[in-house]
Amino acid sequence: MIITILTLDTFRSVRFAHSHVLSKLADTSLNAYYYTLRTDSCDHSRWSDTTVSKVVKVVPDSLETQPLFLSIDDTMVEKFGKKFELCSKLFDHAAHNGSNYLNGHCMVSILLSFPVLKDGQIQYLSVPLGYRLWDKEKSKLETAAEMVRQAMGVIGSSRQVFLLCDSWYPKAEVAGLINEFGNLGIICNARVDTAMYELPPAPTGKRGRPRKYGKRIHLEDFELATPQSGDWKIGVRPVLTRLWGERVVYAFVTAPKKGGDSRRLFFCTKKPDEITLDYSLCADERMRKYGEEDISYLPLACYQLRWNIEVSYYEGKTFWSLEEYRIRNREGIERLINLLAVSYSAMTLLPYSDETFSSYQSFSAQETRFEIGQQIQANIIFNSFVESLETVKKARALVKLLEHHIQSWIRKVQKL
């Protein structure tokens, strides 16, 4: 199935894949593939473990101290008809169908960003680890937390890891993950009305329970500096918030240098100077300049890696047929879209894990897939041609035609 995904420009359906590629690779019937996707006892949620272990091996030894970044988010796929399992009417603020609602599936996904060396500089690449359909019996927060726990179990406790998410996710089960993993921090966007407090005042020695929180802080209380780099004014201070109880976190308030004073709020659960990122070697200009100017700005530069999960959604839907599935049951849908994720990740990791394909390191996953897919297609066509030729009893005319073309090509070469 993965070979077929790499070979076809568009994975339209299992039937289409079987008629064009799968039937040429094996004698297995079409129904066998449907059966495998629907009822296979293999736990496809564990496929992401292999991807994570491959990523850990790809990171050079010289970059072992550099942090890894996990991003979580959800995306929607519009489907027509009511026969798809878990298909329902969903609110989508970005829908382009004339309404804020669409009929389809909601998928929770996780992305892993990891460092590699390119021209002596640190560059972060990203691979999708997996997708899960939202079934409404379990919240998206619980599903996302389970996916992060699974990834952290493979990464281990020796590497620094940051979880990146937008303002919808830093609460409940997701916010509590930092209490489960000592090497995990969270850098997130947050609602501007999130309650923040100063650090608790020193004990007065008087009777009674001491205060857990200090004075309430508002966005307007942040004094904004104007960094030389970037388009934002930034204010930073340690605060307490009910999202993480008595844990001191760092709040970042930003406003555009030009065009008004609309402020945004971000949190980082670790001190900025505890981030082990070697910003001086980063290929990304914002990471490098923010770190050099003021280390406290570094979490905001790291947060921009969250945008990679949006890029993966776009590429998955545009180039990897993430929306093209026609399987109706939940298990089949999840297995197929996770096969697409495995294929996407394989094309990103292959140039760095196998020296034979190192020339593709400057290629995107789509370009690598196209180059390898072309070679697979050529091999399939050649093998099919040879097999059909062996079964032809009277192939004399075909042999003469081939001899004629070869001789004419030799004569042209001799004239040159």
C-alpha cells in the first residue's frame, strides 16, 4: 500500500490503486485489501512509534542536546453522504462553502519537528506522527494527550521536548502533561482573557492561610519593548495562572509595531534561559536574532514551528490525498490516513537516514516522492512488459520492430 501511495500522483481509492499498481505487484484480490484495512488486528496507532524512533536516529549526535518540538491540532475533512462512520455536522470557522458548518470528519493529529544539519546550520524538519478521528465519546483534549504520551514514551526522558499548541489546547489533560514528564514544556498561544496573577507575596507571619496568588494582571499591565528584529513589540514577565496552579510560568504579550495595539498572549512553562536550543547556529533568522538580542524572546521564536502542522495539513490534502478516502468504517479510514502519514514521513526522513538518497535532502517530501515514484513506475512497466512478452508465442514481429529502432538509433549515433 505504501509503495502504491508513492507511485500514484493521487490515491483516489483502494479500487483505483489496485487496478493500476497493486494488481501488478501481487496476485492478492481487491477484497483482501479492504478486509485488511477494516479488520486487521495490527494496532495502527503504534505505527507512529516507528516514525519517532527513526527521527531520534536521524538527529546527528552533535545535536542531541537540541530540543524536539511536538505540535498538536485538529483539522476537518468534508465528506458527502451519511454512510461514513463518525461523520457529523461540524463548525468550521475557515469553511469556504458559504456556511460556518460542514458535514465531515474531525481529525486530531500530532507533528514532530526535529533538528538536522544543513550547510553547518541547524534546520528543523517536521513529520506527521499520526491522525485519530474524533468520536465525541472522548474529548479532543484527551485524544491529543494520549498521542503526546505515546510519543514521549518513545522519545524518552533524556531529551528536552516542547509541546506547541494554539489557544484551544492548553487546558485540562494537555496542560497537565508537564506534571507527567519532567523534560516536557509547553509553549502555547492563549486566550487574551486568561486570568493571570503576580507571584504570591512573602509570608507576613500573621495567622491564617497565606495567599496563593498575587495581584491580578491584565494585558495592559505589560510593558512592551521593541526588539530590533521582527514585527512585534514584546513584554515578558513570570506569572501564575489557574491553568497550571502554583507553577510559575512565563507570559508573553505581543503587539504589532505598526497598525494598532491589538495584543496577543502566549505562555511558556519553562524559563527561557533553560531552553537548550543553540540559536547561534540556527538557519532561521528569527530564532537567531531573538536569541542574540534577548534570550527571553526565544520561546516566541520557537513557537513559530507550530505553523508547520498547518503546512502539513495543506500538503496532505493537496499532494497526499488526505481527503480522498472512500472507506466507510472508522478503522479503515484511520489505517489509510495513517499510511499516508507514514509515507509522508518516510519521504522526509529517507534522505537523512540512507546515504543513497542524500542528494534529495534539498527536496520537499513531494519532490522526493515524485522522483522515487517515477522509478517505481518504470520498474513496474518494464517487468510487466517482459512478462507479457514471455507469454506471447509469436513475438517475431515485435522483435523485428525493436531491432529496427535499435539499429536506426545506432546509425544516428555513428553520424554524430
